[in-house]
Amino acid sequence: MGIKASVYKEKGFQYVKITGYAGIRRILKGTRYAINNPQVLELGIGNAGKNGAIISGARFCIWFSLAYRTIDLIFKDDYKVVDFIGDITMDVANIIVTVFITKIMMMVGSGVAATGVITIPISGGIFLVVLMGFIITFAIDYLDKKYQLSDKLKNAIKQGIQERNRVEEWNLKNLSPTLNSLREGF
């Protein structure tokens, strides 16, 4: 859209310089803002804004995953609590991996941009981050299906529950009534 933002330092403080068509800029009316200005952070300009956007996106993904998996648990007949716990755990792990890879790619991109070799408009940067998120997500999904990580996790949870039940059953059969009542809290 012809609007560019560049980060620079002056007297020990970081600022964002906004250039381009003034008529298009509706949120940011000025041309220079502190890097920690709420409007700059909201737009995701600078490292603090990028980090805030990544964290906000990760939070949204976790809440969405929780809601989606809860709906699956309520309405699917063959979806068990073990599936719910396994899927939530894998979703959070996928989000963490995606955030980590995205941060690395953004650091590389910032390094390239700092050299002045490539300058990308804000909208292009947003597009690249979203595209990168899709690519990372599809790659993680491919690896999950190839190595059956979700299934292995769910099986491990099932085995853990079965082992816990066996321990409880053994305790009920083999503990003396006195120790059993102490364990039960009676």
C-alpha cells in the first residue's frame, strides 16, 4: 500500500519511522513513534510488536484448540477423554514448535532487512508470516502423520492409566486394612 516502517535508534531510544502516503494511514497519524507505543505494538511493528503478535496468536490457537477439542469430546461418540488429552497436548506442542520456528525465521528476516538488501512493506511482511505459519503447520502435520506421534502419545496415556489402575487394584488387595484406611483418609 506504499507505507513503510523502519526502526531506528536516537539518543538511546528506539523509534519507528512511518513513511508513505499520509492519506492511507488511518491509525497512525504521525510519522515517528516510540517502539513501545501501544498503537505501534498493536500493529506489530518492531520486535516488541512482533513478539506480542506471536504470543497473541499462540494464545488464540490454544483457546481455539481447547474449544474445538471440547466440542469433539461432547459430540463425537468414539472420542474419549484420552483422545482429548492427547490432542490438546499435541496441539500445544505444535503451537510451541510453530512459535519457535517463526521467531527464528523473523530473526533471520530482521537480519536481512537490517543489511538493507531487501525492504518489504508491512503488508508483505504480514503475508509472509501468515504463509510461513501455514507452511510450518502443514510440515508439522505431515511429520505427525508420518511418525504417528499423536497415536503414540494417546497409547502412552492409555498405558499410564492402565498401569495406575493396576497399582490401585494391587494396593486394595495387598495393603492391610489399617494402611488402606490411612491411604483413603478414613
